[in-house]
Amino acid sequence: MTRSISTLISAAAFALTALPGTASEATFETIKVEAGAQLFEAECRRCHAVDADHESYGPPLDNVIGRAAGSYPDYDYSVALEASGIVWTEAALRAWIEDNAGFMPGTKMRHVGIDDRTVQDFILAYLASITTRDAKAISE
């Protein structure tokens, strides 16, 4: 993990613990989403955009939670991913983020390997924030 990502995680963790006892759940979620957006930029953006309006090597990740794996239109997925039958729940995305090659042998995506659960939590909070349909029921 790079020093800047480590610094970001430390700052976000401090912000979460430094909030007064009356801070709302919405405040916590806002901090997680903001940290997740920065971590997404640092770790994921080199290959993935958040929407089809921006160029990317991989498929855009807006509305990824609740989407069937290998189903984004006009993207050339690996056979393994297209045939997987997986729906991108938060649990499936966490496994993918941690070890995509182990989770989906035969994928053409390079290994990600983000095994820090806090970083995963923040990125997942951000991905949930850019999912506009109600996918909460299937993400748990």
C-alpha cells in the first residue's frame, strides 16, 4: 500500500473516531464515501471509469452493485466472467477486490489484491453511492 493511501486511511479513521458521540450515521457514511472516492481514484480509476461518459479500459462501475457479472453492454469480457452467473453483491465485490484471480480463475483483469478490509469498506461505500438503483437487498 502506498504512503498516500496509508495516510488517507489514517485520516479517515481519525475523522471517524474524532466525531462527537452525537454524529449521525449519515456523517459516518459521508466520510466513508469520500475516502472511498479517493481510494477508487488511487486504486481503480486507472482502468475503470464511474460512468460511460468517461473513457476506461475496463467496464464502467456505476450501478455495479446488483449487476450481473460480465453484462455491461459492448465490453469484451473473459469467457470465465461472462459464464460465471455471479451478481455483483458487496460480498462478491469484496472477494474480487481482494483476489480477483483467485475468485474468478480465467479472468483477464490483472490482479488487484487490496486485502485491507478498511480500504475495501471505503471503496464499497463509494461504489454503493454511485449505484442509483435499489440494490441494498441483494448486496447483503
